[in-house]
Amino acid sequence: MEIQVKYGKGVISCHLPDHIRSSILESPDNAPVPSLQQALKASLNNPVDAQPLSALIRPDMSVTIVVPDKTRQCILDRILPELLEYLTQNGAASDNITILFANGTHQPQSDEEMENILGTFIWQTLRIEQHNAQDSKSMKYVTTTSRGTEVTVNNLILDTDLVITVGGILHHYFAGFGGGPKLLVPGVAAYDTAKQNHSLTIDEKGAFHTECRDGNLDTNPVYLDIVEAVQSIPNVFSINVVLDASNAIAGYFSGDIVTSHRKGSERAATLFEVPIKERADVVIVSSGGAPRDSTFIQSHKAIHHAYNAVKPGGTIIAASACYDGIGSSTFLQWFTVPFRKLGSELLSAYSLNGHTALSLRTKLNKTGISLLSELDDATVSRMGIVPAASCQTALDTIIRNLKSSPLLYILPYGSLTVPVFIE
């Protein structure tokens, strides 16, 4: 059997021997909305727990539209022109509309990258800004949450008459689901705000918090802290988009930034959670290509999902280009700390993405991981991962030592698909 998965902007192939039992884990077929324009308009006019967007618009008002950066797929080049037309038809002036990229703690994007994301029309029509989490002069303090997170956000969010968030909803390995409230915190928040919020992934024993997991919102301390934070930010209208693996729109969920996101998350769960009755000896996982595999930090989400589907002692083969490198300057330092001390070190001196290092090293204690990427072998090995020259080489090496009829899963869109083990 020959398989192909996306890798960066291309594809890679791998041949599976006949004696391997294999199955492709992917989302069920989706019936996309018939008309992007009509579906968006219907969502804006019939929002969840909010007035219609048209009722919020005044001719002289300033509007800031918060959008995800290049690491989050959201077909903004198709959605934003329709949204701009809706806003101007209802009285907003394009001169008063600003696009703000919710970069979170990520690196800034180039002009070319931003134009590709937004489309040339929006790029040339509206004012475009990028959030810089390290620029304290561009931010204001808002509140401190009950969990101790000091919430400081971009001035544009507080100085505008209307904030509109536009983003996709996907499972998130420690915040439950991405999009919605996360576009504001940590999306347009200060570095220290993101750091304090993300540190909630570590429990009081120094382990990765069991409630910080894919699909869990009700008891997730990271998510609940974000919700508390964004409720102190006024005049927000949220547009949440659920896309399938081919980027067709599976639904719009607009309105209150918390409750509309919750409804959209229910749709994402039905689309991306895939039940399995048996864990596999080997899982081949692709993040789904660019931009989902731009960095190792982003690619870890696919590895995390693959881990749900592999047996203890099994192996994950990850195909993620990581063409923009690791994705964090504070990540690799946690691989010099002995694993038994890692949790206590994080409790006393947490740094951003420390929890990702803890999550990865916890996996590596139970599972082998091979990585095909553009990272240098020394960096991959430093993380305890086996560098792979190709998917085929990695697979051939692994199956030599397996039983006569091993089980293998393929996750072609590992950053999206969440295997759920049914006992």
C-alpha cells in the first residue's frame, strides 16, 4: 500500500508492506455551507447571545478586526472581503477599520506573508497592524484574574469602539479549543500575560495538568482563566469559523466571544474527533502541511494527537517540515534538566513553552518518536527524538522488530484529527 501525506508545501510518500494492518484516521465527510456569503450574513444577523452586528455599527466608529497569524489557517482572504462589505453597507467607514494580527508570542510576519493571508484587496484597503507581545509601550493593564494572571493587552483593543475577532476553531492540546477568546488572550496580550496563563498547565505536583487537554473546556484552568480575562475587555463581537481539512467552511458561529465559541467548539468536536477501539504499534502523522508544520511547537500538536492512538512502547513517525525552526527561544533549555526534576523546575521558574517540553518528554518516556523535518539532526536528537532521513527509512527500521501483523495508523491531518480511544 502506498500512502502520501503533506509535508511543508509538498507531499511525501511511503510504502506499507502487505503484512501490516493499517487504517487512515481522518474526519468524516463534511457537507460544507453552500454559500460563504449567505452563511456569514446569517450568522452576523442571528448571533449567539449578542445583538446583530449591524445594530452595533455607527458611521463614525472605529473598528478593530483581530485575526490569527500565519500559524492558524482561516481563509481570511475569502472571509474578510465579505465582512468588509457587510460593515460598510451598514455604515462603517473603511478608513476607520484596522486589521490587527493576533501574533501572541510568535515572531512577526513579513509584508508578503500578511498579504498572502489577507488577500491583496484587504491588504491595500485597510490599515494593518501586528501585535508585539514584548512592546510594553503598546499595551495597557486591564485586570488580574482570580488565578493571578495580570491581563495586559494591546492598546488598539481598548481604544477602539468595536472589536471583532475572526478566527477558526480547532482542538487545542492544552486550552481545549483554539480560536474565540484565545485571539485576545494570549493573541493580543503581553508576553507576561501569556506566560502566567500558560503556566497553569503545570499542576501543584509539577506534572502536566490532567484537565488541560483537547476538547475540555468545563474544568480546564487555562481556558477558564482566558475566559475570565476576556470578559474584562469591552465591545467585542466574535466570528468563529469551523473549517474542515480541505478548508471548506463547516459552520459560522458569531456573537458573544465565549458562548459563540462554545457552540462552534461542539461542531468542531463532531468534525475532528475520531473514535478508535485499538491503539497502534506505529502511527505515521503529518501536521497537514504548511502552515500547520511551520515550527516544531506547532507540529507538536500533531504529535500530541498521534500519541492518543499509539500503544505504550509503540512509535510515532512524524512528518513535519518545521521550516521556520523550533518556534520558541525558551523551549530547548528544558531538555538539559533531568526529567525527574523538570516539573519542580517549571513550578519555580516557568518560561513560555516549558509545558510543551514537559508534555513532549512525558510522551518520550512511553513512546518512541522519529521526526522527518528540516531541523538539523543535533537539535532533533537534543529533544530525545530520532531524526529520520525519510518516512520510509524510519518505518522500515521500526517494523523489523515488530510482531508478524502489527497495526499502523496514518493521520494525514494530525493537527486537526483527535483520536479518541473507546474502551
